[in-house]
Amino acid sequence: MNSFFKYLGGDKNIWVIALLLSVISVVSVFSFIPILVKVKGLSYSYLFFKHFILLLLGLGIMYAVHKVPIKVFSRLSKIFFYLAIVLLVLTMLVGESVNGADRWLKIPFVPFSFQTSDFAKLALIIYLAKQLIKRKDQFNDFKVVARYILLPIGLVIFLILPSNLSTAVLVGLISFVMLVLARFPWKWIGASVAAVLIMFSILLGIAKISPDVLPRVETWRMRIVRMVDDESAMDPNENMQINNALTAIKNGAFTFKNGRLYGPELPGNGVLKHYIPEAYADFYFAALVEEGGLPTAIFIIMLYLWLFYRFIKTALAADNDFATLVVLGIAFMVISQALVNMMVSTKLMPVTGQNMPLLSMGGTSAWFTCIAFGIVLGISRENKKESPTKDSANKLDESSDKKSETNE
């Protein structure tokens, strides 16, 4: 087993977690797709093998990416960013509409589409890490930070916002974390956050006065209202998704009834997965708890926390600041996406669409998660290559010190 992970290269803990999440995904998604079979009229076997093959290809992509030196990503950071902007604009113009939002872009000559925002998140992390390191001596020059740091962040958020509020917010939070970690001046961070909040408040105000002008913004506003307003929460038609998700979580609880202990529904026996529209994706956590109960939920949370810890450890062991910032950005991206899925399923935040990384049925979105994992694994592989050299250097220094002491 050790020789196997040695062949793979990189942090074996990350490899184990990635493989374990993939196995859980294949098993659980097969159980969570009845509503997709019903709505789309597709067979279980087709959906299962499609997900399995896409995930298998994703692991292959992860392995290939982890062989690429981090300096290559540094050199290509601007190209990735410009490509992301072009793809986001194309999505706005010719993207496929899903739930009233243009989020998907068709890949030519193949029967697949992908969310350009998934690529844009990763491209921005790489670009921002490069610019924060490159411009650190110019942080007090507003023209420089506005052109190379603040405006690119704002542009990505602006292009994602019309179709996907939650992803735009996540991009903003990831950028905020990276700016803080890079010791970016708080005066620019504060001004940027204030500008975003003012703009968002204006959009919500316009949507309230004239809902037809900005229908997508009105959807955001009503989701927030339904979450905080008790009267709105009583309407079963308006809150079908979240009510079914909460009931699914309740079904996964251990209860005593008539002197007997009743547990979760067990895999394959869930009831609410037939009624939650996105049980295999946006409400994955709710379906998971219904069939696996609290122990399964704790196990999944611990896996993500362990993954986050290994990412942080890889970042701190990196020999250059660019690699450190990239890994920290990816770590926050993965853990925040998982948290959003859990919080939506438990009504701790408004309903929105975020997959559980490497668990939900995401198709090509899983590929971008695998690419992110591959980048982190590549950095950890380089860290391990450099550590023997460092140890040898330290031993050489120690021996030279001993010789000098002997001569004295």
C-alpha cells in the first residue's frame, strides 16, 4: 500500500480522502437519483455509469494535474483568468438556462455542458495568488491594486452574479480570505466590502419596487424573506424543498417509540429523496442524513475537516508564497462549498445551489474539484521532494559546526 501511494506522489492522506469520497459518492448518488429518473425519464444504469465514468475520469485528471509543477500554474495565471472571463461572458450570451439562470455552457462536439463559474473560481484563486505576491510592495498604490487585484475580483463576481448569487458570494469570500492572508491593506478591503454591500442593497431595493425589472434578484430577495419570516415559512408550496429536506433529516434521527429504538432509513430506503428535486446535488446532505443518520453525517464532516487540515499543512510546508496562497484559497473554496450545502439542508441559510465537493452528482463540476485537488497534491509532492534536500543541508551544516568546534 505504501508503494502504491509512493507511486501516486503527494500527500497520501489527501489521496485516501479523495478516493473515499469518490466511493461514497458512487454508492450514495445511485440511491439519491429516483426523482431524476422520474423527471428526465432516464434509466438508473445510464445515470449511474455516467456518474461513475465522469468521476473516474476526474480522478485521472487529478493524477495528471498533480504531476504539473506549480510554477507552470504561476506562469499561466493570467491566461487562466482571461479565459475565465471569456467563458463567463459566453455563458451570459449563449449559456443554457437552468431554473431561470444561464449557468451552463455547452462543450462543442460532446454531449456535456459545464458551469463556467466552477472554472472561474479556480482561475481567480491562481491569478489572485500570483498578483498578491507580485504586487505586495505596491499595496499602497490604489491604481495598481485597483487594476490588478480589486477590479478583476469585481469583474468575476459581476459576471457570475446574474445567474448564481451563492457562487458570486463564495468568490467574494474566497477573495476576502486570500486578501487578508496576503496582508492586503484593510482600507482597500473595507472600501471594497462597503461598495459590494451598497450595490447589493440597491439591487434588492429595485427588485422589491419593480420585481419584473430584475426577476433573478427578486428570487434572491424572496429566498431571504422566506428564511427569516415565520409567516412565509408556513406556506408549504413556497418552501417545499427546505421542508422536505428538514423532514429527511428528522427521519434520519434515532428515536425511541413503544419501547423500541428506531434509526435512520438505511441506504436505499429513504423516502424524501423521491420529493426533494436536488437530493443528489444541492440537498445531498439532507438525503445522506435520512439514510445514514447522525453517525454518517459526523463521518462526512470529519472527512472534510481532515481534508481541510491536510490542505493547511500542505500550504504551510510550501517553499514559496504563491503555492501557499493557492492551497489556502483552494482549501477555503472546498470547505465553504461543503458548509453551504449542509447549511442549506438545515435551513441555516437561504436555499441555493452548491454541490458537496466530490460527493454530489456534479458531472463536469467534479472535474474542476479534481483539478483543485491535483494542484494541492502537486504542491505536496514538491514539498516532499525538497524535504530530503533540506534535511541533507541541515545535516551538512551540523557536521561542519562540529568540525569547527573540534578544530577550536
